[in-house]
Amino acid sequence: MKHSHSHDDVHDHGHDPRSHRHQHEMKAGDGKGKILYLDAASGVSGDMFVSALLDLGVPFEVLKKTIDALPIEGVHLEWGTRFRQGIAGSSFVVHVQGEQPARHWQEIDDMLVHASLPAPVVSSARGIFRRLAEAEAQVHGISPQRVHFHEVGAVDAIVDIVGAASLVSFLEPSRIMVSPLPMGYGTVKAAHGILPLPAPATLLCLQGAPTYGVDVEGELVTPTGAAIVATFADEYSRWPSMLAERTGMGTGTKEWSSLPNVLRVVLGAPVVEKQSQVSPTHTVIETNVDDMTGELAAHTIRILMDSGARDVWVTPTTTKKGRPGMVLSVLAAKEDVARLEEAILRETTTLGVRKIDVTRTELPRKESEVETRFGAIAVKLAEQGDSVRMKPEFDACVRAAQQHGVTVREVIEEVMKRR
């Protein structure tokens, strides 16, 4: 079926829409290994999502070829520049010529299944429409198959959804993160009548997503925008740790007095924290004793270390009757807690223990050996930023000192000279 698409880069001010941007067009897969972050402080709609990715640098030709593959006629795509409160961004408008048939969800789904489009594009687009159909069905108390899309079934919404799927598929970001979404107030006129804002279908699409209210009378997040975001979002988050590389600005059709109606998308590499590794999987087992000798305490420490304790220490204390005593503390991995607890009760005079879950931060470490005049000495190497810390294994130093008739301090000093 022949299509009538106009892909002239037309916009409000008579310039090339990319003239205010300095970014070159992106290549397929440029988002691999990177985060695509949607900063939706002013909300999101289908056209804002598409225009933001075009502004980011995804070629307009990708969108053109996608729409050419759909069995719809009389479509004119207008991509341009629009200003919102002094911020320049891309605009994307779908103009439809002539009468368009009404479409149910099943018809749209069949259209996508039989379209000559890449499988990932078809899968994403179908998922977005399915989410919308199920939301509308729940709102109106009917089955999804009976949902008659009005606004959603319009050609411009089909273009927005399929276009969004194709642009994301082209980019292939490893992770898509979305900011909490703002909700305006008031009402909106729809095919079924007047609806409260946020629209019921919008809220259903965003179940589980963080939202917050703003002092704007109007629809900030449309059902189409909500379905697109909910389908693609891997995570909802405030600004992530990332090295921002590209920014795209997609503008909405309405003007808000208190907010620039702009969806900002940012592509960047994730920042990986290398200094430490956080492990919340440890427990400190403790008990107070006032009738255990130092010899028995030393024996217990040895037993506990041999039983898998990460660390064991004794702290002097005064017990509830004023007697001098000690606190025996054992750092244990979660899987070792039961075994070490049993060992404490068996080897000491205590009648009970207490347990405290802790978060442990460890520097990345590895074992190695250092060649010295006393032979090879085992050491531990710990990385912190660009520096490496080295610590000799004390037992290895003791053995070397005994073998060579020197002090342990001499062996340690010799090892540290070899850093």
C-alpha cells in the first residue's frame, strides 16, 4: 500500500531542526553498555519520547523506514524545533490526511504481527499496546479484545508507539532508567467523556512506578507516554551515577507556566564504584561472660576461626554484677551463623548469645607472594583507588624468622622493602 510521508525537517522557526544541536547522528547499537535516563520532570507523552530520541541523535531515517512498513496511508511526519521557556528541543508531529478507520486492539496487534519490521520492534510495540488495552479494559469493565481505541488507536498514537519501539531498538541501551513521574490535576476530555487527572488508564499503566503531584492543571503524563515508559523502564530512580555523553530534548505541544514542557533523555556510561564492595550478608554473634579464663578464651577463639568465623575478638567489660568479664564477638557469614553459634554455646560457659546483622565493606583483595632473602613470603594485596596496599601474612613471617634465626620484625621489614 502506498504511503504519503513527508519527512522535511520543518519546524516553528524556519531553520534546520538540528541547527541548534551539535551532535552527529548515532549509529546502530551506540547505546550498548550504557544507561538511557529519562528525566521526566515535566511528564512524558508519545511524541515527546520520540522527539527526545531524535534530538539525542537517532537518525530520522530510522523512523521513516519504520513508518513506511506500516499499512497506513496519508501520513505526514513533521520533525522540527520548538522552544519551551527558552529551552530548544525537538518537536515531532504526525499529520494525517483523509479518513482513518477505527481500530480495535486486535486489529492493531495483527497489523504489527504482519508488518515487515524487526522482531524486537514488533515485540516492544505489541507490549506497549497490550499494556494500554489491558488498562482501558479494566477502566471500562470489558475484555481487552473488545477495547476500541479512540485516542490510542489514532494514527498518530500508532506512529508514536511503533516509532518509540524502533528508536529504542536502534539504540540498544543496556539499561533504561526513568525519574519519578509528575502528576498534574484537573480533568481531560476523552472519547468516553470527562476524565479526572491523572487519567485512570495512565495510573493503571504506571502501577508500581513512583509518582508525585505538582501544581500544574493539565495532563503531564498521557496514557501513551505511561505505557511506553512502563514497558521500557528497567528501573525508576533519581539521577543515576553515570558519565553523561549525549542529551536529547523532546518538547510537548502544551505550554505550562510553571514548568518547561520538555522530556530530557541522557545517554551515558554507568559509573562503577571500584573502591569497595558492600556485603550485607554478615552477622556479629556476641556473648558476655564473667567466669571464663584467658586460656579458655584463647582456645575458643582458635576453635571458632577453624569453624569458619571471618573474625573473632574479645573486649574487656564489666558485667551487670560489677564483675570484670569479657565480650566475645564473632563475625560470621550468614551461612555459618548456626554452626558458630553452636560452637560458642559448646566451648564457653555462656547460656545464650545475641546476633546483630551488619554490612561489611571490603577492599578488593588477592593473595600473592613476595620473594625475599628469607624466601617467598605470602602477602595480601588490597586495591584502593589507584593504590595497592600490601600486608605480609604474619604466620608466614614467623615461620621464615624461625627458619633463618632472625626476628619476625626483620622479616616484615624485608617484605615491605619489596613493594
